[in-house]
Amino acid sequence: MKKTILHLDLDTFYVSVERIINTELKNKPLLVGGTSDRGVVAACSYETRGFGIHSGMPMKMAKELCPEAVVIRGNAGTYSKYSDVVTEIIKEHVPLFEKSSIDEFYADLSGMDRFFGCYRYASEMRKRIIHETGLPISFGLSVNKVVSKVATNEAKPNNQLKIDFGREKPFLAPLSIKKIPMVGDKTYQTLRNLGIRKVQTIQEMPMDIMQRVLGANGAVIWKRANGIDHTPVIPFHDRKSISTERTFDRDTIDVNKLKGILIAMTENLAYQLRRGDKLTACIAVKIRYSDFNTYSKQLRIPYTSADHILISKILELFQSLYNKRMLVRLVGIRFSHLVSGNYQINLFEDTEETLNLYQAMDYVRKRFGDRSVFRASTMGAKTIGRMHNPFNGLPPVVLAHRKQ
């Protein structure tokens, strides 16, 4: 059976949400992200793009390029709520969909043409999303995920585009190679150095030449340029790891501050593990110094989700990494090798009081928020905390680094 894959993308999502909250921001140049000089642009309105601004750019540079832009600090919790409303509407309409990010969705409509007409059905769903949320949204419809995603990007802003079966290659041919998903700045420059500018040039090349130039990625890019993609719509994202990191507004050598933040991070991620009935067997600490040199170290440990075990191990890793003569710009931690399972009692160390304490603290956090109860040593780490369960099957909310 011929596949029919729908790709939906909420246009400039963070910007659109901010404009719903404050209508005075409509038609004004708007930047969303970290507001300090070390912040990063998480989203920018179409009005700013003529100045050369794009997401991922340092906020300081963006403000220099467009001084009149309004700058707003992103709020992951608010964006998640709006994303959830859109998710519920899509869930009501389609039997199989994938939420690939907070503002991007794929849906498998294969077979529905016999009953509804996929393009008409997708159009009606898009109109409902716009009517009920006020958010602009675009979609692309084709035989696979790659062509549909490219079609969505060509349809923007706030529009829709269908690529008929058999028309994938002619549709892609005149486009810039940068429009192919997976072609980043480095790959783009490599291809441009070879004189390749349009997708059609790749379509006319043998696949083995692309492989010789770019290795395994070359074959994938060649297939995508030819409209070939068999990636299925995946309805659930099972996390392999969880992590968090913080960039400081000012580089620091305050060891107590660094340890307090690492303890707060560990405490919070350990709670996320317990909330998701997960255990970790590998922990890592990352430090970036003022000269931008970055070091990390990891340690295998027995499966656990206990604060007191994880905190002591994280601090040990930090001590072995930290160079006291250098200012620190960023610290982060990561838990990996995750498996399902409840916290196992360590008969040599844990007591009933310890287990009861964890249950009581987790109950309070679940009811009143992640940072409703915490160690006194972490009181300075005010921004540590998550807005959602990282093990709910949804992809993480990606925003610019929050600052301390």
C-alpha cells in the first residue's frame, strides 16, 4: 500500500505563543531565548530574519543586528501547555502520530484516502488547530517523512503543500542542497566546494560518489535528495539518558556555588528517575572553563536512583575534573544506561527512615513542584527544575541555556 505521511510544524512556535499572550507584540521584531549577553536565540520572528538573525545565534549578536527587537526570556512550561493542546487535537484526528519535538509532528494517514481524502482531512485538522489555539501551523503531505518535511518548509509561513506520488524528485530538484534534512553547515560547505548547489546535481550523481565524499552519510543524503525515505512514524520516544547543564553569566571559581548547583542538578534528576521508575548505571560530569576548553568524565555505578548515592559520586567526579586555577563557565551532569525498575534497597547502607524520607519528599514534589523541597546547600540554585516528566514518551523541550 502506498504510504501517505503528514508533517506538521507550528510556525515560529515560541514567538507565536508570546504574541497570543501579549497581542501588542504582533508584527514587531521579536527574539525569544536567554536574555543575558551569553544567552542564545531559541526562536526569532520573521521580522528579524531580514537582519540575518536565526535560532541558535548568540543573543548579544542578534541584538546588535536588530537593536529594535523585543527580547523575551523563554518559558518552557507555557510552551509545553500550548503544545499539549495541539497534541490532543492531533490525537483525536489520527490513529498514528509521532511528536518529534515540542512544535513538530508526523502522522501516518496511509489508507485514509479510501474514506476521507488525506489532503482534505489534513486541511480540516489544520483549520481546527488554528481556530482553537490561534497558533499558525503549516503542513506538508507526501509519501514519506523527508519529502513531507521539506514540503512543510516550502509551504511556510502558515500554509500547506501536497506533493503527489511520483513527483518527489521534480519537487526537490530545483531546491538548494541546504533544504535536505541532515545537511548542516559543514556538509553544505563540503558539497559547495565540489560545485554542488542544487538538489538536482545530487540526483544526477551516482550514489557511490556521495559515499566516497561523505561516507555513510553520503548515501543517506543521496537517497533523501532522490525522495527516498522508509523511516516509519514512531509514536513513542524512549529516553536513553537524561541530563542538565548551566552556563554562568559570569565565570566563577566559587567552589561552594559550583557544588551547590551540582547537588541541585543531581537531586532533581534523581527525582525524575524515581518518578519515571528508572535507574541509572552510568553518571557523568561536564565542566567548561573560561577558555572554552571542555572536559567530562563518566563513572559506571550499580543501578540506583537514590540522591545520597548519586550526589556523592557526582561530587567525586567533579573533584577529579576541577582545576582550581581556572574560572568555570559551565557545569553539567548526565545519567545514562537507564533501565526500568524501582529503587532497590541497599541492605548495608539504607534504613527504613531513608526510604520513607524519599517517598515523602517525592510526594511533596509531585504535588507542589520539583523545587518545593530541597537540600539547604542548593538554595542558591533557583533555576534548577523541570516542568514535565522526562519519561512520558515525549521529546524534551529545547530552549536556550538558562543562566545562573
